[in-house]
Amino acid sequence: MPGITTPLRERRSRKPTGLPNPPMIVLCGPEKCGKSHEAARGTGSDLVGIAFWIEIGGSEGTADYYGRVPGANYEIVPHDGSYQDILDAIRWAVHQPQRVAGKPNMIVVDNGSNLWDMISDEQALFARRRAVNKAQDSRRRAPSLDDPVVVDPDLWNRAKDRWGEILWMLRRHAGPVVMIARQEIVTAFENDKPTRNTTRKIKAEKNLPAAVDAIVEMHGIGDAYLTGVRTLHWDVKPGDTVRFEDFSIDALLRRMGLEEAATHRQVTESRPEAYLDEHQPTRPAQPQRRQEAPPAQGGGQQPALNGKQAVEMVHKALTDENNPMECLRAIREEWGVRTLREIPTQTRMWGEMNADDLITKSLNYVEEQAKKREQEGAGEQSSGTSTLAPGAEEQDQAREHREERQQPSTAEPQPEQPPLDESGAPPPPPDPEAEEPPPAESPEDTSAAEEPQVLPPRRPAKTAPTRKKADDPKEVARQALFDEAQIQARMKFVTVGEHLGPISEAGEPGLGQLRDHVQKHRAEVIALLEEGNELVLADVYRRAPMPDLGIRKKFAQYFDRAPSGQ
């Protein structure tokens, strides 16, 4: 593929220095073979000024005791056992100045295997917490301690990154580094198949042998084998395992040329994050190519949506013939609550408010209109086909007497809702940009001379719809949600009014608001049940549908045996 052939910047090549890097050494072996003892003895080498000992893992605890080893010269760097504090302890040791002029400091990490075990345990704990959260989101049973949890590959990549950050910091040290690690005897594989032979394997991240300059296997005190080294000061054939006679850290440092080593490790670290910087200049052009895309939610960025556009979108959603509520929710989901709250809107009907409050008010209006249309339709069906109810004259006379009695009253009459038009369709929703319509004139506001001779029949009392209202799926769901809200209030030892207070400030909450509020507090109730050792009921409640029509029956036995104060 053709590309750029001209260099992008000037460079200057240089001759190699021929100096070795400050060595990184892995001292490995089975348990109780003298690894830490040999490392403590090596801190007294004449080639180093002072050594800093960083002990990881509480299974051994030999840092203080091995200070009695003849010739030992090191100081212990404390930490709290967490990954970040261990990394900061290494960072502190790397930045320490030389105690003796001309002699570098040494860092001893005891033990690298414990560090890798801790990083692996971190990802195992994170994987179990991820599995529990997924089970709660999907309303399934959370895995118990006996259930195995798979550590996903992305978590192992995270573990390798955390291990690599430790090695990256050790490579910044201007002196020798000794890392102690355990060795395990494992089955040898050939062509991905197990054999009868065994081999030794370092218990750490698998790329550790390639990242260090020397690997020494210890089978006992004084019994050491050099299995790998990177040096030109010593005639060692690559790939061979050589017995190291009279092994000591001091002898190894001399044979690796520490006396001639560079002051700092000559290395250029790879930078995979630079790949992201290659695409950075193309980001500002994205909003121009796609203007309809929602803006990124950020506290300091100005949203691309203005108040006038928000009002037009809400009006278009209100006039949708299919499902205006879903259209309004789609606006909120597309732009986000945080962005909508930053957009001021102005409507002649509802005044000034932000775009999110405008959507909430529109949702409540659509829901109220739907309820009123259902009630009016049920009332007309119960009134029959007759246009004039029997005894209309007596009702008209009674109404005239009531008008005379009510005339001195100064209370304003409540306007009636507009009836259905000739086609039977419901009236269109209001336009947020339209002016507030004047209140409809009721028959009580007109004089007797202005009244028509044939009056329309008055709507009967709304007693019949109550029977149908109980069968309405929305009312059944609402009642189930209220039942669950009462249960949540009892579990939290608060009143139902206090529990529903955040969503009841503007009146009775809508069905969607009530559902979201109940769903939000389920996790808190489940936690209270688990604290009370009601694990079975907590699991049943976790898997309960939304809404649950039988929620009262599920908690009946619990509240029957609960104390009287609950």
C-alpha cells in the first residue's frame, strides 16, 4: 500500500556506547532454598551503596530477621499491602539519591510471586462482583461462593498491565534490581501435549524471564544454576544451564559488568497509546459531518440543542398520532437528562422551564388526557342511546334553584373538558407555543334568557366506570406498584408519603415515574432483607417481575412474623 516516503522529522543517529544496563536479576527456586538469605547477603556488596528491601506478602516476613545476615546492608520500605501503595513504594525507592557517591542503590523485591498472586486475586474478586451485578440487572440468582466464576480475558489483560507497570517502574531505577520468585515443578509439554518429564517454572507473569537480564535458579544455599543471562563480560553459551560455583549476588554483578554500567537503562519504551493520538485531529470534524448526532454530555461543553429546537421537538412528539409518550421518552433518551436540564425553554402555555421539565410536564399531560378520555368513553357507554334522560324537566328546575343558591358564591367554576368531536376522535394536544386558552363557559355562567330550550343531557355521576376501572390493565399495574411502594416504606421504617415524596411534589405521580421509583429502591430493600438473614425472600424479590401483582402475598408471611413496630 502506498504511503509517505519523506521523513516527518529530522533525526540524528549515534554510535552505540557499549555500556551494559544496570542489571535486573530474578533469583528463583523452590521454598526454603535460601533465596531471601542470598539476597540479604548480596546487599552488602562493595558495588552498591545501600539497598531498599520491599517485602510483598505476609507469608514469609523475613525482612527484619535477615538483617542479622553477615554483611547485610539494606533498609525496609513500608507499604500497606495494596497494589497502588506497593507501586508507590517502588517509585519512592527509585527516586532516592545515592547514599554513597559513585555507588548505585539496589532494590530487592521479595517476593514477585506474591505480587502476581495478589494481582490475580484482584481480578478474581472483580470478576465475581461483575457476575453479581449482571445477575442483579437480569433478575437472576447471584452466584454463591461455591459457584465458579470465569475471569474474562479483558480482566487478565488488565492484570498484565498492572504487572507491566511494576516492571516499567523498576526499569527506571539507576541501579541493580533483584526480584525473588518461587519456582514450581510442573509437567513438561511437547507439541502442546503433556509428557512424563517435569520442568521448573517461575510462578509469576509468563513474560518475566524475557524482561530481566539474568535468571538464577537456586536448589539450595550454595547450589545455584545460571539458566539465562544477557552479558558480554562472561563467556556463557546462550541457552545452556551453567552451574554457578560459589554463587553470590556480588559475583554475579561483577560478571555482568556493573562497574562499567550506564547510569540509567538505555531503553525506549513502546507507546501503544500514541495510536489514539493519530486520530485526535479528526474529532472536531465529526459534528460537521453529522449535525443531528446528540452532543457529548460534559459539564463545560455548550449543548448543540437550543431552547427553540427543544420546544419544536416536544410539540412534534405531542402531536404524534401513534404514541406521543414514547416519542417524548425518545427525546430524553437521545439527548440525556443532564443536557436537557441545561437548555432553557419558553412557552406561552407553561412559561419558563428547562427542556427536561418540559418533557416531564408533557408526559404528565398526555397521561392525564388518556385517563380522562377513558373515563368519558366509559360514561357515555353507560348512559345508553337516549338523548334526553327521563325527568329532565325536574332536573332543569332543580338546577335553576341550585343556581339561585350558588349565585352569591365567589368561587370560580371549574371548566369542563372539551367533548369528543363529531368523528369521535379525542381533541388534539395543546401546542406549547400557543397562548393559554380562556376557560370554557359553563351553563351556570349564562342567564336563563340565553339558555337554549333543548339542553344537552347532563352526564350521569361517574359510578359505573369504577367497575371497569378496576379491570383496566394500567390501573391494575398502578395498584401493584403502590402495593410494592407500601412494602418498601415498611421495610425502610418510613411512611408511604415520605417514600413517594420525591415523585409526588407536583401531584399524583405518573405510571412511569412510579415504576422507575419502585425499581430504583428494590436494591435497597433486597440489602435490608439480606442483612436480616431473609435470603430466600430476598432472592424471590430480586426475581420478581415489574410490576408484580402478587407482591403482597410474597411479603405477607414476613410481615406476619415481624415485630409490631414494623
